[in-house]
Amino acid sequence: MRAPDDLRHHKLIHDVSIVTPEIQPDWRAWLLKAGAVGVDPSRGLRFSLADLALQAAINGFGVVLGRKTLARDDIKSGQLILPFKLELPVSFSYFVVIPTSKFKDRAVGKFRDWLMSIASETDGPASVRHHERKKRRP
């Protein structure tokens, strides 16, 4: 593949694990931004689990539009490649929620620190915010 238009000769793999296109871009959005011509964004395989969509691409079933953070190890190992530099931003976050009563617990702190170290290895910044919420009474 030399240009996005070349995708018309390949099966597209859709990761539909997040069903809101505003949150996770789809092939239609990517192809539009890439200026691709003659590629039908609706065709191809659909997977409701992101891992299965990535594995389908690894197994040679097509080209996946996936989340780079999930594909990081497969990209590093060479099982997956990034044929084009175009990336679309996503607008969702992951949160670590810890009850106030456990916030200073050593084991919980180690687990939180481990999660944050993994998050910092991704392309996006990991940020920590502590928001203390009072317990609700029924």
C-alpha cells in the first residue's frame, strides 16, 4: 500500500467495540481525512472486541483501523505495521476510581502506580487527579 486509495484492494476490518463514532473514529472518518477515493468504508469484517479485530489483521484477513495503545506490542514486534502516518484522535478516557478509605492503602497505591506507569508508556499523557467525593447517604 502506497496511498490510502490502495485500501480499495484490501478488506477493511472494523473495530466496533465502542459504538459511538464521535468517541472512536471509524473508517469513514479516516478515509475522508486521508482524501481516499474509491474506497467503500462500509465493507469488510466487523468485530465487537478490539483484540479480535487486531488479531484478524495479524492473521492476514485485512487492514484494521485500531487503537494504537492496544496494538503497541504488536507494532513493536512487527506483527502489525502502520502503513500510513495519519492518525485520528479519540475522545475518551480511562479512570482509576479508588474509595477515599482505600486511597492511602499501600497495595492500592502500588497498583495505581503500576497502572499509571503503563499509561505513561502510551502516546498520550497520563494525568493524575485526586477528587475526593463525600459519601452519599440514602
